[in-house]
Amino acid sequence: MNTAIDTRSTPDAADAALTPGALVLDEFVEARGPWSAIVAAGDVLTIVDLEGNQAVDCLLYAAADTTVRYSAAATIAAQQSIVLTTGSVLRADTGAPMMTVVADEVGVHDTIGGACSQESNTLRYGQHTREQHACVENFLIEGSRWGLGKRDLVSNINWFMNVPVDPDGALGIVDGLSAPGKRVALKAEVDTLVLVSNCPQINNPCNGFNPTPVRMIVTRPEAAK
């Protein structure tokens, strides 16, 4: 999804990407908007938090067979950690690697906070929030382009989102640890359909109560040509 965002004050893609390589794709995702693309095996997707403190909800599917998709349970069990950072391998429900975090300027990304929806907004924040656009709706809108529906939605990744777990087991959604221009880079281990909701949430601090755009850059390392 290319948008009308003014790029004059943003770095060139070669400078903004976390890993060097030939430019494959450079797109901006508007605040509250969806995005998707297939990242070929060996290519690297850099997600840029342009203004800071913006959660980016994300789902992964094998491009060749979308019944194979990201599994939070398999990923957490294999790495024995509920947070993602450099070296984390994002695994499918089969246990196979889909993408690997090859570089990270934030250090903590969430696997358990889930995606906001009109229903969860209503439950958490009141009936007056029911009509607010949410991540589940973004996933359904964008996923429909690839033949995906509600049954295909699974537990998602939340890039740049900070969800600490208290000693009593309660989850907190608090201010993110990111800042303007911070990046995370993911190398595709297989051709991977990446589905994103640039989170629209305004009722908790995951977006600083002010959703903002992000940038998606795909590069192809020279050795992968």
C-alpha cells in the first residue's frame, strides 16, 4: 500500500534499511492502515517506526500454502521466551522457521498481547468504542486480498509493543520502548506472506494514544541475487 505520506524528510530506503542489499520494495503504511506483501526467501523486511511508540500487529503465512502460518506457541516454546529480539526465529505451527529477526534496535517485541478488535474494545473500554476501527478488521480487510478469512486469523506478533507480565501473572499494555526511526529487520526463511495492521488503538498507550505511519522496506542481500 503506497500512501501520500511526504517522504522528503525521511531517509532513502538504502539508508533506512537495517541490512544492506538491493531494494525490492519501499512502502509507507498510513496510520491505522493495513498492509501486506510476499517477502521472498532470503529477502529482509525492515519495519521502521517513523514517529515512535507505534505498535505494528503482524501475521505470517507460507506463501505457497497459507494453511501453514505463524504460531506464537511454537515460537515461544522453541526460544523459551515470550519476547522477540535479534536471533528470534518466528516459527510456523509445524515448527518450521518462517522468518528470523536479524537486527533489532528496540530489544523487546510482544508475542502475547493479541490484536485489538471491536469486540475487545467494547469489553475493555466501553460500548462507546464499538465502532472504532481495530486490528482484527484490518487483518480481515487485507487478508481477503489473499483469500484469507476470520478462520485464518491466529495469535499475532506486535512489533514495538511493550506488554510486561506482572509477578501475579497479569499483563500490562504500557508505553512502548521504541522511538522515532527505530527499526526491526526480519529475514524470510521461506517465501512468506506478511500481513500487517498498523494498530489503530487509541484507548491504551500502545500507540501513545496517537496512531502514526510506519515504513516497510524489503532488501535483497547481494549473495541472494
